[in-house]
Amino acid sequence: METIDALSDPYVRTRAIKLHRPEDFEGMRAAGRLAAECLDMLTEHVTPGVSTGYLDDLAREFILDNGGQPACLGYKGYTRTTCISPNHVVCHGIPGDKALKDGDIANIDVTVIVDGWHGDTSRMYPVGQINARARRLVETTYDALEAGLKMVKPGNTFGDIGWAIQQVAEKNRMSIVQDFCGHGVGRVFHDNPNVLHFGRRGQGAELKPGMFFTVEPMLNLGKSHVKVLSDGWTAVTRDKSLSAQCEHSVGVTEGGVEIFTASPAGMFRPKF
């Protein structure tokens, strides 16, 4: 896949991968930090009995109060600020009146806009006391993301990222959701390239300084197959097995990778 200077079409999705300027990193740092701070704020509120709609309200108020805009609100008709996906919901769960229960696991995904830049991140939250299988799934998903991020440096390829994630998942006998992937990000919410969470070493476009994208593996305890419910958004595992996801927005630097959505409070990876 070809690359293009981000100045050519900064607000338009292009077939080529945008290469951003050093000063663009500042914009992504600000957006990524606010997104991470929002998820940090929610941590103490994710408890048994809380409704996903209440958590969504908290997130929207926090983003607006801190100078950002919720990117998902109104995006392609979506009516909420976050996606909250418990248990066998893979992604794009719509917040509502349903309450979380003790033993649930839930992914919360938030994207904010700050001065035109998008910060996109998600993480897992244990609700009360979770069982050993759920904990192992969550920990393996985080291990897979970390393995993928270690491959982000100039000269490597997007296939190297997917390969590293796949090795962790398969070693732990878990499946990778292949229906959804990471994506380019910046002044465009979903841009090229698609970032697959499986692959072969050396395949795909070469990583170059100035590329911005998300890495967001989704792992299932059961099979990889998913389906989208009638609401047009909520994706669930077909076999109703547990699913987990975590996501960072990152930039390729001359020396490796910068994680824009790192938690300022060190809360990205849940502590059990």
C-alpha cells in the first residue's frame, strides 16, 4: 500500500496510508490522553449493579467538561458516547438500562476528538470477582496487544504485528476475531490501513515514521465466529463464549512506537 503526506487530505479517508509530521504527534498526544483519562475515571464506577447507560453518561460529561467531543456520538447514526461490551459481546455494545453483574467482564471503548484529532482506546474491566477462565482471557488479550506493539517500529510490517498477536492467542488456545480490525487514525476516525490481528511475518505494508493507527485485538475463549445483532451494531460470539478486547492508538517514531492512549494513572491493564 502506498503512503501519502497527511497534509494532502488530512480530513478525508484515502487509499494510501498517511504519513504525519512531527508536530502532529502533539495533537494525538492530547486526544489520546483525554481518552485514557476518561477510562481511568470510569474505573471506580464499574461495579455490580451499575447500568451501562450510567457509565456512558459519565463518559460523555467527562469528555465535554474537559474540552473534547465524543467521536462516536452521532457517528453513522450511533446514539451513545461509548461502546460497552460485556461477556460474550465482542464489540460495539450499545449502553443502556442493563446492569452489570458480579463476575462479568466488560470492554469499554471510547474515542474523543480534541482540536480535530481522534484518541481511540478501549480496555477491560472486571466487575466484582471474576472467575479464573475470564481472568485468563483478559490477561492473554493484554499479552497479545503488548506483543503486537513490540513489533511497531520502522522497517517492520503490519503482518509482523498480526503475527505476534496470533502467536500469543494460539499458544493459549484462544481464537482471534477476524471480522474486525485496527485502523488508521488521526484527523480521520477510521482511515487506512486496516490493521489485522493475525498474519505472517514480513507481509503487508512497511511501517514508517509518522504512521498513526490503532491496535485492538479481540480474543474469544471459544471459536472466532461472530454475528451482528438486529440493532446493526452489537457483535457477539456465535457460540456465546467470552470475548475480550483492548486497544491503543499509536504512532510510529524513528525509534519505535509512541502509545498515545497510555493511562496517566497506570490503569490500562486491570489489576485483579
